[in-house]
Amino acid sequence: MDRSFDITTETGAASIHGGIIPLEPLNPKAKIRTANQASINNDSDTQLNPPVPEEENASSAQDSNGLGISKTRGVIVIVTLAGISFLNTMGSGILIAALPKIADDVGLSENLILWPAAVYALAAGCLLLIFGAIADVVGAKLMWVTGSFLFVAFTLAVGLAQTGIQVILFRTLLGASISMCLPTAVSLIANTFPKGPWRNVAFAINGMGSPLGYALGLVLGGIFTDTIGWRWAYYMSAIINFCLSTGAIWSLPSVYTPSERKWTTRLMHEIDWVGATTMSVALGMLLYVLAMISSSYKRLDDPQNIALLTVAIILLAAFPFWMDYQVKRGKPALIPNSLWKNRSFTSVCIAVFLCWASLNGIEYFTTLYFQKVEGLSALESSLRFLPHVIMGVAVNIITGFLIAKVKVRTLAVVSALVTMVAAPLMATVDVGENYWLAPFWAMFLSPVNPDVWLGLKKGGIVGRKQD
């Protein structure tokens, strides 16, 4: 499945496919604005208080369910947050199914055909940490609702795009929008539901929304592309998203971090703007150059590409020095260098980077193979991805059961060996070869390792010292 990116932080992991992986709230001192905020005891600064109902006559019913809010509102919160996770990967599924047709309709050149997917992941990955930090200042609800409505606007814009550049631009803005929602969803769930069944269900449904959205996106993308057009898939997604975003204004709790400093001052001094900008610009330039030379390595000789590549390398090399400088001054650092001294953290990051890079490459090149080389329709191509989806969901579930019985290292290594088979199978396939001989097994095995890592993160296992 197209997970597109997978970012692991100290608060959790976010994946465009896998949704939010809960570890801890973004800020353990987060509080919830309630109708009786003035009555909160000053000694409870470090406690998470459940939201208080606005209507006094409903308080007894809400207290009896152990939530602090009505069951109806609790269900709406779960559906709203999981819905955006669902639509996030649904868009990726639509893109995989419709990519060749989209490229033909908007005139997207061959060397840029993978950019709509790549820029989405790049924007989301680069901005995830920074928007998480901003959310601590302005509030998780405000950040989530803003990102959700922007996601509506740019989803609609993708459907209306007339040129390849417009598709790439709007997909970039889509990635930026979803990065406002992913980190804040953890905080909103953790501060809406106390520890117990409701919180567990909320996190589980939020996680399952992603693979289900991806599967439906593949099918709908194929159906719409072969019938009324791929644009309608994005129109439908925008309509559903608008309904969810509107409901979120009422249902989501207001979560914020109390501080005596003004929010404008906090934005200026509590966020590593230089580090975020440096990394984002460097990765953007590097990705552009790689895309340019993907059609022909000779394009690396172009003065423009040489200049951009040089600047990107300089910025990437300067980034750790800036992190060290910030830490020595006691200032916020985007990714402190000390994190990389933890061998477990570093090895997990490398493993996740490599397995997702392989998976995303297989997904997009395989859909191009099915449609461009074998001449299959978008729907026929989508149906060939169903084993991919089924295996991904199954691995997530099975990993949850195996965590307590099998060593993490064993799960990671064995699943990696299994997944290694997928790429060679597709690389050596003969044109017109029976689907069940090689392509089926490549689709079936390719998500095993990525989804094992995803399952480990959902279980809160990766990152423990003993693992």
C-alpha cells in the first residue's frame, strides 16, 4: 500500500498509509479548555482533564459512561479523526490507479510522472515536526481543523488541475495540509478519551482507516478512471472531507499548552524555524535534481542541476552543525544530534527509510507496468493490487499477536528477508507473463516488512531499550 512516508518521533509515528501510531501525547502538560476552566485547581497542571460538557443537565449522563463527554460526541470524534486518515490514503490509492491517465490528461512529462506522489510525501515529512510544534502553541484543534479544511480545498484543486505543474503544486500543498492533521490527531485522541477501551478503540480505528482508505482508493480510482473520469474521485473525496471537517468544529476538544508568554512570542522562540527551513529546502532541491536525472543521467551536466545539487549538499551538511549550535545555546532543535547516538533509534530509522523507499517504488512502477506496458485498464490494474492490500492489513493484525511471543529483531529480520523477494520478481518479469507466476507474489510479499514495522510501532515496541 502507498504509505508514502513514515515519520517516527518521540510522540509517535505518522504514516500516510498507516495513520497515527500512538505512543504519548504531544505534550504531557496539555490541558483541555472547558466551560468551567476557571475552577480548575492550580495544583493539577500536569494532569489531563477530560472535557466538561457545556450543558449542565447532561453532566450526569456523560460522567456515567466514564468519558466526560457524551457517547455520541465520542463516536463523532473517532469517525472524524479516522475519516481524515482514511481520505489521506484514499487519495494515494486513487493516484496509483489513475496515474497514467492523469499524466496523459494534464500533459505530465515522463521524467515528472512520479512527482505527484513524491512531493506529497516530501511536504508532509518535512513539515510534520514543525506543525506538531506549532500545534503545541496555537492548540491541536485549531491546527487540525485548519489542515483539514485546507485538505478539502487542495483535494478539489487536484481534481480541477489542467496542467502537470498544477497537479504537482496542489499535491505539494495537500502534503503540507495533511501534516497539520497527523501529529495533532494523537493529542486529540489522548485528551478526549481517558485510558481504557474507548481510547484503545479510537487509536485502533484511526489506524485501520488508512489501509481501508487505500484499498477503496484503488478500486474507486480504477472505476472512475474507466467511466466518468478520475477527477470525480477527488471531487467525492473533497465532499466527504468537508462534512468531516465541519463536524470537527463542534466535536473536537480544544487542547492547548498553557503558558504565560504570548502565542506570537512562543512561535518566534519555541520553534526551530532555521532548522526546518534548511532541511525542507535541501530535500526539495535534492528531490528535484533526482527527478530531472531519472529520465537521463546526462541531465546531471546541466548547470541548473549542478547548482541545485551543490546547494542541497551544503545545506544537508550544515544541518547537524546548526542542531549542535541550537542545543549548546539551549534553544529548540528540530532533530537534536543526540538522537542519532542511540543505536536503536538510528537503525530503526535506516530500516524504515529503506523498506518504505522500496515499497513506494514497487507500487508506482508496478502500476505503470500494468497500464503502460501490458496495456491494462485502470480498474484491471487496481484489482491486481488487492493481494497487496490484503497482505498489508493481515500483517498488521498478525504482528499485534506476535509482539508478545517473538523478539522484535526476529520479526524485523525475517519480514525483511521475505520482502526482499518482491523487487527481483518484478524486475525479471517477462512482458505478458501470467500474473499469478511473478506479479502476484511481488504484490503479495512487498508490504510484509513495512507493515511489520508499522505493527511494532502501534504496539509501542520499537524504541524500547531492551528491543
